[in-house]
Amino acid sequence: MYVCHRSGHGQERDLGHLFLTKTQRENIAAKVAAKIPLQAILDEIRDSAVNCNLECIHLLTRKDLYNIEDSFNLKGSSVRHANNAISMKAWVNELKLSDSVSFYKPQECEEYPELKSNDFVLIIMTEGQKELLVNCGDDCICIDGTHGLNGYGFELHTVDTG
């Protein structure tokens, strides 16, 4: 629950309580997690009011967004969402903007039949690393793996051109 307040003629008036649905809160949290500027989120919400059909959600303030940010634990730069799967997806989407993601397969994805449904694969490379792999990768590739470093049982493998 969030409270909408607006000031009118120097006084703050309570317009009532703003009850957002779980989906509305999650959608807003996903946008915050994706690092969409708060003003852009507010503009989009306000622009969604049509035919003078104004609801309290259209009166959201930056403070309301901060409250959502707090409730979803989105303050830290490394944690984009309290749910790790959503946080990872938001981070991968950020990396995709810089063309650093060469391959991504989240768990429970059936798009790649050669991989198991519960397999998680994320391949990240800078442009320089891609160039080294293309130019030097047919001579020698070194692979290093780490095991048991997290509570999910994932393995981390790094690839380096020799």
C-alpha cells in the first residue's frame, strides 16, 4: 500500500490510499530494476491516463517509486531485484545494451533442446575478447572452472585464449 499525497495551495492533502496490485508493483519494480529513469517511469504512468479516466496510480510521485524501490530491495547497484532470477534477467538486459552478452539461456527455458530445462548459461565477452577468440582461438583455448561457490550449485567456467 502506498499513500498518494498532493499539495494544494500550500497545504498537503491526502487523496487516499493507493492500493497497487501485485502486478502493478512488480511492473514498476522491474522498470526500476532495469535502471529506467524514475522520471521516465512517472511520465509513462501519467501518459497512460486516457479520456480523463484518472486513477490514483496516475498520481504516483518520485517518493512512491522510492517506496517501491525499498520494498523490492532495489537500492543496491548489484541487486536489481529481491528475486534472484528477476535480478539476473535485469542485469543481462543491461549487458545486452552494450553487446557484451554472446549467449543467454535462463533456467526453465525450452528454446535450446540440446540443453536441459534447468541449465543456466550466460556467456559474456567484450569486443576485444571476441576478437582474440576469433584470431587466436583455433590454436589454444584454456578453460578454468570453479565449483561450489554459491548456494545454487552453479559452476563458473572462464575461457581464455592461450
